[in-house]
Amino acid sequence: FDNRTKRAMWFPPPAPYRPYGWWPPHPDDIPVPDGFCFFCKEEVAIRRCLDCINKNHVQKEYCLECYARVHDFGGLSYSKHRFEVVEPRAGPQVAVGPDGVTKCLALVCGQCKGPALRRCDDCADMYCLSCFRRLHARGRRKEHTWTAFQPGAPACVECEGQVA
């Protein structure tokens, strides 16, 4: 308002208005590494919602926690969404998240980082055959019980330390 002329003048800001030159990107424009959750972008995706589609016409994939968070609290319309289990991606059994942290999709030996074949029930650690034999050859560890599984067995998405 101008007191001298007693008139009010207003000019609209340039469209779209961007305070301090910043505008947040649309969630669909933020890249998600292949095999990771659309919502948190940190955990490995295990469910693909058949009804949640982003603006690029791609079905959204979620980790278990984010799927429950979005579809339990999203109201009645979200609760009726259908999903399918995401199959492990072809290729390497590890994926790198946006923060640079490597997430393992298969169980690996805790000593040499090779494919695990056994889980020591007493130590609760994963081992390849040679590391298990070397570490459990004598002493009290010789009496430990173990569980065998196939090499490259997928890790449980909940605890990440058990066979799925």
C-alpha cells in the first residue's frame, strides 16, 4: 500500500514461486537404486505393489516395513492394494544403496566374505565350509551344532542373519 497515492499494488511472483531458489523435487524424480525400497531408499525391496504406480508408470517396490507403513496408514483405499513378492535380481547378490552402504541379498561367510554354507547354532555366525572346519576343529567349538544350506541362499529380510 502506498500512503502517498492511497493505492495498493501487487505483482505476482515469477511462476513457480521458489523461495531462495530452491524447490523440492517430486518423489518420483528421486532415483532409487535397482532392488531397493521406493519409500526409504535404504532397505532391499521385497514387495511390488500392483496398484501403486508412480508418475512414470512404474510399479513401486517396498521393503516390508515401508509397505506396511504406507498401506496400513494410507486409509481404506490403500488397504485393498494387491502385491507380489519381488524375486531376487539377476546378477550380483549385493546391492549398493544411495548412501553407499552395501546390502547383502545372500548369506556370506563372516570370515572370508565368500558364500556361506553353514550356520553355527551356538555361535550364531555364518561360515563357508573351509572357515567352519578351521574355526571349529578343536576345543569346545568342536562340539557346536550347525545347520547346512545351499550356497547363495537368500537372507531373511527381517533379521538379515537367517536363511529365508
